[in-house]
Amino acid sequence: MPLKNKTWASSAVTFFSYGHSPPEVLQSPWKLSAGGLGQLGVGLAKLLRKRYGKNNVILSDIRKPQNSIFHSGPFIYSDILDYKNLREIVVNNRITWLVHYSALLSAVGEANVALARSVNITGLHNILDIAAEHGLRLFVPSTIGAFGPTSPRNPTPDLCVQRPRTIYGVSKVHAELMGEYYHHRYGLDFRCLRYPGIISADSMPGGGTTDYAVQIFHDAIKTGKFECNLRPDTRLPMMYIDDCLRATLEVMEAPAETLSMRTYNINAMSFTPEELAQELQKQMPELEVTYEVDPVRQAIADSWPMNFDDSNARNDWAWKHDYDLPELVQTMLNFFGSETRMARFN
Ligand SMILES: NC(=O)c1ccc[n+]([C@@H]2O[C@H](COP(=O)([O-])OP(=O)(O)OC[C@H]3O[C@@H](n4cnc5c(N)ncnc54)[C@H](O)[C@@H]3O)[C@@H](O)[C@H]2O)c1
Ligand SMILES: C[C@@H](O)[C@H](N)C(=O)O
């Protein structure tokens, strides 16, 4: 065993699944920001449970789940910084896959660098070690934030200069490189996708630079007004959550021989706040959008890709997105429309 002389440090995970039929583990999607769940984890658990069975996917986090989440399938407390507890969960449940979603995102990471370093880097080390020790298939998401101002921005290919200027980006480049190193050195089945900014209707983002693209829908529906914290011409790659979660499942299920790389860009659309507002205004002409730029988020956005080149994912494992900007806006408005009708009905 390549890691037999390793001294296991302490650490942790969040989202798991039991090791029955196709045993799966999902790792932590819940976040630290006040109130609310991780933006992506609950949706991924739902997708995996549909495919592999409710009791074969364990969701974990350090936060208390809402009643509906707690009753939707197995949930367990796990801090990725507690290695012994992680190992116990993996062993007791015969875990075979681990999806590692725990992280501090770009804006909250800049506000708390020490915590971001601990969760995003020390936590990742624990995850890598537990996965290598127990032969797990491991998924770790990366991000457009793994690139920086010296990367080509339009488009950004898979392989190019990566010198990010945020602790979030630095930790994600570290995760990509460490995962690939463990793959080549120890045979770890590490898989990684660089997600664009993800837009979802029923879960809130956890403190990132692309959060505006979710918040605009909530504010538009509630008040008819939205104050955007990025400049109107800030172009960033974005994706609807269903595409992101399906891509994750597809790359996890892809036969190893189809993967010419272990870290892939995935892309769907790319837009500016102004273009998103205009698309919304086609259906909500009364929507008023103003701009009050947050210098921290703006500096981050200005260093990130404007367009993502995901041709390797499309060629290797047939990645294809379903949602462009018009479908995204329509789907989000349909969701909020049905929520409003439900509220009226109840
Ligand atoms: N949402 C996006 O737009 C986006 C884009 C690119 C990449 N990603 C990546 O996808 C993953 C999930 O993102 P998200 O938007 O759901 O994040 P999120 O911030 O909404 O959720 C992160 C979760 O991690 C949990 N967490 C924090 N510290 C922990 C610890 N010590 N142990 C266990 N859990 C802990 C939090 O409680 C939280 O629920 C992250 O790795 C993120 O970097 C997200
Ligand atoms: C892009 C992504 O990693 C996250 N939504 C952020 O803005 O930090």
C-alpha cells in the first residue's frame, strides 16, 4: 500500500452515503454562513438518492439540517477537520464514494483567511488521506476562481497559468494539484470539475462573488428592485444548478479510460449583470436594477475568466449543458411563480 507509512492526521468530511449496492458517499455541502444550507449539496444528495437509493447516500455537515432535509435520507454530523470521526464514518458505513463539498467560498474566504485555510486546505488533506486509505472514489469541485489575472480570460482553457489572488482560489489550485498527485502517486480515483458560478432557485449561495446572479431573482420577485454589487459589464461564466449536478454525476460515473485528465472545466453560459437584468426585464419590465460596487468582490471578478473553454469535457465524456440564459431565466421565474401560487393556496 503506497500510504502504509503515513501518519494519519486529524480532519473531516460532510456529505456521505452508505456502502450498500452501489455505495456512495457524498461529502459536506453545508456551509458556515448564518442560516441556510450549502447551495449545492442538498440537490446533489437528491439526485444521487434517486439514482442509488435513499439510504445509500449520507448527507453530512457541521450544521443542523432543516426538518425536511433531516427526514429526506440519512444525515450525520461530521467536521472535516476531525479525521478520526471521518474514518469511523467511512469504516462503519462501508463508504465507497466521497463528494467533498465543504468549503469557504471566495468572498467569505477573504473575510476569514485563517478559517478558509483550515477548512479548504487542512480539511482537503484529511479528505485526500481518508479517500486514499480506504480506496474511495473522490470528487472535489474546483472553480473558475482557481484562475487569476495572468490567466487567459476569454476563453480560459483547462491548462494555462493559474495564479489566483484569493485564498479560495489558492486552496482550489492546491486541491487540483494534490488530487492529481495522489492519483498518479497512489492510484487515488480523484475526479474534479471546475464549476462556473452556480444559479439555483431553492438554495441560497454561501458567500461568493457570483451570488448576485441568484439574489437578483429573489429581490426582483419580492421588491421589484435589485442593487447589484458588481459593475454592469462584469462578464463571468455561469451555470444552472441542474446542469452542474448532472455534470458531477456524469463525471463520477464515467469509465476511467474516458478521462484524459482528472480536472476539467465545465461551461454553460457567460453573461454580465446588465445582460441578466435585460433578460429578466423581458418578463418583468418594471424591474429596477442599480449598482453599488463592492470593491472586494469586483476585484475578484475582474481576475476571473470571462468565458470558459470546456472542450475537453465535451470531447472526453460527452459533457453538454442544457440551460442557456433564456432557459435559465424562464426556469427560475417558473419556480418562483409556483412558490407564490403555493403560498397563496396555503
Ligand atoms: N456554488 C457555486 O457557485 C460554486 C462554484 C464553484 C465551485 N463551488 C464549490 O462547490 C462546493 C459546494 O459549494 P456550495 O455553494 O454548496 O458551498 P456553500 O458555502 O453553500 O456550502 C459549504 C458547506 O460546507 C460546510 N462546512 C464548512 N466548514 C465545514 C467543516 N469544517 N466540516 C464540514 N462541513 C463544513 C458548511 O457548513 C456549508 O454547508 C464548494 O467546494 C465550492 O467551492 C461552488
Ligand atoms: C464561482 C464560485 O466558486 C463561487 N460561487 C464564488 O463566487 O466564490
